Amino acid sequence: MKIMKKRANGTGTVAFLGKGRQKPYAARILIGKDLYGKPLYYDIDTFEEQLDALVCLEIYHKNPIPLKIKQNKYDRIAFFPKVPYPLVPVNIISANIHRKNKRNYTFKQVFEEMKNNLFPTKEEMQIEREKHIKPGNGKFALHSSLNMINAYNHSEELYDKIYRELRTSDFQSFLNGKTPSSIKQCITLLKNMDKYAYNEDIIDKKYTDTLKATGSHIQKNKKMPFTYDQIDYLWKIQTDNDKEDLVRNILLLAIYTGCRAEELFFLYTKNIHLKEGFFVGGIKTANGINREIPIHPDIKSIFEKYYNENNDFLFMKSNGKRLFYADYNTYYRLYFRGNHPFLANKTAHCGRHTLETELQRLNIKQTIINSIIGHKNGNIGSDTYNHIYIEEKIEAIKLVTYKTGKIIVLNNIRKTS
């Protein structure tokens, strides 16, 4: 039996939903009690890891957003908490009227219904962009939704096909000739549509389970590290404007910190400790959230360039508004990619692989590498992971020069008082 840690009253709890679930941990809050004093709960979202649910609760209580609950459940609440949550009761309209016609739905109709039911609203998308709070109630996250919309927009040949008449060969034929990135997006779309159609009794069997992204060209999509020459080129670029300069600096930060670009744009100023030589960041996984990341001496000047203790985040626009990952992608496309063919196909995520590869080349212990990058330590226990001190990480990162030289083995360092 899973035992959750006790949290302060009124701040929610992490509920273990049982074994066998893909996401067994729920971020749960008490929304009230019924006439008999029975507590009524609301699950904000479910997660694979307990830590992710805890982070969800922390973020939600800093900025509570309205929660949609069924009208009949809302009506059962007789006693609200001292500080009630913002609840929005909604009526769930039965779809039985349309049920008999769904078996003749076209590909387009299945997608549109799935989009209406499972894709985030504009408001939910904005909240995820700004607060990194993903929509609950089984909805897809922003990034996944946008990728599926993009894949659907390139699926015109399937729009008018009766969905239940499509077979594996039809889907496989549709994938043939597409680029590796398009194939990946399309397979995700098709499998999710099949799952939705199956759950809605539109089809009796799923035909996308055996779809394959075959062909040697698929391997070309693998992210390759920056070469030493490319890193040297990045340092020597004479940028023409602030936007191009920002892209160059994000790439360098990724190369020397191992952070994802999204993590850098969610970096709070209060979490940057320049004198001590590290910062606290990470947003994506339980192993990566709020990890201590060393600042390499070569990039300290980049942090100082953007650091302003009066700003909430490290990266801000000149008008005082936040810079988002979407802004960075626009700058990369318009001001950087075409100007630097020597860095063709190199992205911030390649920088993450670059640091990991270099640390491995230097024979740094894998547990130290994982604690910097934010990877899971495999079979190594969490206690080992948690006891990687920042001093060890700083010493490890100082060995990175991105130049060919002597390989050094970093020994364990004891934390000094």
C-alpha cells in the first residue's frame, strides 16, 4: 500500500490510484463535504510520478484557476472549505442522439469530435504556456495537440474517407514518402484517433497498432551533438540584432548547461545564484524538476547579460513582458537558421546531447551527469541521486572545454563545511 506524505491542511494531497495504471498518482484537492459530512474531492490531473503531482499542487495553489465539475457533483456540496476553490458547474450533455450515426463518421468528423473533446481550449493553452500547468480531465497537452493539428492539416487525402473502412494498409500507404518528422507526428495522430474511435464505438478494431516508421531515412532524424568547430563558430558569431543574439545565447546555454530551451525560458531570476555558481531549474520530468545546475565559467557572462533582479524571469522582452519558447522558435526561424548554414539542423536540444556526450567522454560518473541533465538513474536508487552535491557538479562542469585533450576521471568529492 502506497503511503503519501502528509501535506498542510487545505493544500491538497497526492492520491495513489492503484497499481496497473499508466498514471497512478493524482493531484487531489478537497472541494467540500456533503450533507452527511462525506468529503468530496476533485483530481486536478494524474501523473506517472508522485513528484509531478506534488509540483502540480504547488503550482495550482499559487494561482488557482477555475475548475469545471459536473453539475450533479457540485449540487452535492453542502459545506465548502474556509477558502473555497473556484468551481464552475457544467452540465454534461448526453451524446446518445448522435451515437447511431457515428459508425459512418468520416476521418474529418472523428478528428473534429476528438479535437472538441480532448484538445485544450485557448484559455487552457495560454495557462500552459505561462504557468506550465497542463490541462486535466484526460486532455492532451499543448505540444501534443499542436503536433496533431499539424499532422491533420497534411492529411487531406483521408478527410472524406469513412473511418471504419480504413485499414492498416491505407494508413501505411498514407505515411509512405513523408519526412521522418511528419511520419512521427502522423502516427501519433492516427493512433490517438483510433483509440478515440474505438472508445466511442465508431470502430470495432484498431488498425494503427502495427503501423511502422520504416526506412533507413528515419535514422536521419536523430539529434546529433554540436561539433567543437560548430561551438567555436557560435562564440565567434557577430550578430546583427538582439533576436539573433538571443538565439545564439540560448544555444550556448543549452550546450553548457544541458537544459532544454523550454527550461531556460521558465528560469526564475530568484533561482539564479551567480556568486555560488549554480541555478535551480527544470520543468519536464520528475527527475528534472527543480534540479541544481552548475554555471560553467564561460557562460556566466550570458547570465549576467540578461539578469535583472527586478524581473520574475531571466528572459524578458524590452516591453517588460515574458519571453516564451514560441518567441524563441520564431526568432530562430526568421533571424538565425538561414544566416548560419554551418549550423544546419542544429537546435537547442542538440546542445543537451552535446553536454551529455562531452561529460561521458571525460569519464564523469553517470550519476553526476544524470543529476545535471535531469535524467533518471536507471536501477540506481533515488538516495544516490539526491546526494549528488552541487560542489561535485561544479567541479565536473569546469572540466568541459569542448576541445580535444586529456581525458580526466573525476573522483567523488566530499561536501565540505
